[in-house]
Amino acid sequence: MSGGPGLESLVDQTISVITNDGRNIVGVLKGFDQATNIILDESHERVYSTKEGVQQLVLGLYIIRGDNISVVGELDEDLDAHLDLSKLRAHPLKPVIH
Amino acid sequence: MLFFSYFKDLVGREVTVELKNDLAIRGTLHSVDQYLNIKLENTRVVDQDKYPHMLSVRNCFIRGSVVRYVQLPPEGVDIELLHDATRREARGG
């Protein structure tokens, strides 16, 4: 399926993944397949809460099963550098309900 | 295949994709595949104050399985064409 929305263009780039259980994981895309299974290097989770700023948990090398992925976003490094995570407060994302 | 073809015709249009986690993302439709996975460009989340989780994302891939609705521009809907395509599909091509 050429010209489709594959993830080829995002390989070796920093991406932000939203999982079906509402987690946000940021890392470098190292690999993927047709089922959207992905390999993330140097990954960390960004934990949102209303009580304090965004916490970052180091995860390292991760494989995420495609079933469990909602969104894969290309992280704009400039925009991200200007984001003050310590001041961001929000409810965690809701889980996906099929 | 009908909806795949239909979405392919909408490439370049501005759409809003509502996900099954209530997140709504607006952007320009870049591409779509057989699973109805969607790629959007120039994205912004509809309620950014409530959902700041994608503030530094401008291009994204949305897995087809988590899409609840795709809101289309009215000019992207040709009822006659859809009727014909639906009948053709029902007849088996």
C-alpha cells in the first residue's frame, strides 16, 4: 500500500504516542510494522495531573503493541522546547472505549 | 473499499477526527490506508485547554481502530456520487 499513512517518514524522529489506556510516551521511533507495533528508543512517559506539573518517567527501549496505540504524533522539537512542562496541568487522557 | 476510496478523495481537505477517548483533532487530511488509519497535517486539538497533551505535535498518525467520527467539510460530500457508489458496492463491484 504505497502512499498510505505509514510511519516511514517518522523513523529516527522523536514521536509522541498516545496509548489506548491514556498514557503519553515520548521517544525515538526505531521501527514499526503493518499492525502499528512500534519500537521506541530512549523513551519516557509524560504523566499529566491536575495537582502538579507533568512528571517524566524514564522507560528506555520500549516495544508497544499496535492494538494499544491511539495516536502517533511527530514531536516538533522547537515547539516542545518552548513548552514548560512543569507548569502544565491537566487530567490524564481517558482510556479508549471501543 | 468504498470508504477507503471515499477518504482518498478527501485528501487535502480540513477534517476533524474524534477519537474513542473523546479527544478531537482537527487538521488537513494527508493520507489514509486500507485500515482507515489517518494521517493529519497542521493539527490542533479542538479543546487545547482541556487536552494539552499534543501541544507540540503538528503532524500525526491516527490508528483507524480508535476513530469514532470523522467530521467532513459539507463541500466534501457528494450525495449523488455516494448513492451510486453504494449501489455499485452492494451489487458487488
